[in-house]
Amino acid sequence: MFETNQSLQPLFGGALIGLGALLLLVMNGRIAGISGILGGLKSLSATREYWRLAFLLGLLVGGIACFQFFPGAAKISTGASLPLVIFGGLLVGAGTRLGSGCTSGHGVCGLGRFSLRSIVAVCVFLITAVVTSTSMYLLFTAV
């Protein structure tokens, strides 16, 4: 529907993520770490922190809107089987528990606050990603 320069799409997306994280911090005093927000849903009725649900719903609505207005912007092609994708998702979930947060919390919010813990976490994320992707590339191109 809308035609935009593809090189500007990541810029706009990043700016919107930063703006959302900033607004949540300024208006609610909370860090926009998705795993923490999602994890807090289990005690939603006791804490009455309905902003968590609104935030996650906003992510879902934003994703749907992106597919509606920019249908070619998010082409997903993994080439992997569904069980492998599910297993990978479970590993990511376990990693967010081990790292006391996810890439959105540490990378977007933690680095912006100059958090030493987040700087270390992001370095570990990046090193792990490089080692994993290089290993997978070598494993599958050797076959």
C-alpha cells in the first residue's frame, strides 16, 4: 500500500522501538524488557498492572498493522522445520531467564542507561550469535 525506501524502514522501526521504550520509562517508570513484561502477566490479577497487557497487545497490533501496510516488509523464510523453530524458541526463552532479561531489555533499554550488566549481556548475545550462525553455516554448507 505505502511505498517507502527499504533502507529507511529499519530506521523508522528502530526509532519507534526507542520511542516506545522511552515513553514506557517516562510515563510508567518501567523498562521495556519484553521477557519481564511477559513474565509479569502471571501475577496480573494480584498486581493490577494492566499496562503489561496493553503493551504486549500493542506489539501484536503493531505487527498486524505492519503486515497490512507493508506486506513485503516482513518476509519470513527460515527453511527450518516447525519442531526446530519451536526448539529454538524454547532455547531463547531459557536464555532470557539465564541472562536476566532479553535483547530488548538489555540492548535497547540497558545500553541506553549505560548499565554494565546490559553491556556484558549484549556482548555475550553478540558473541553467541556469531558463533552459532558461523557454526550452522559451516555445518550446513559442508553437507
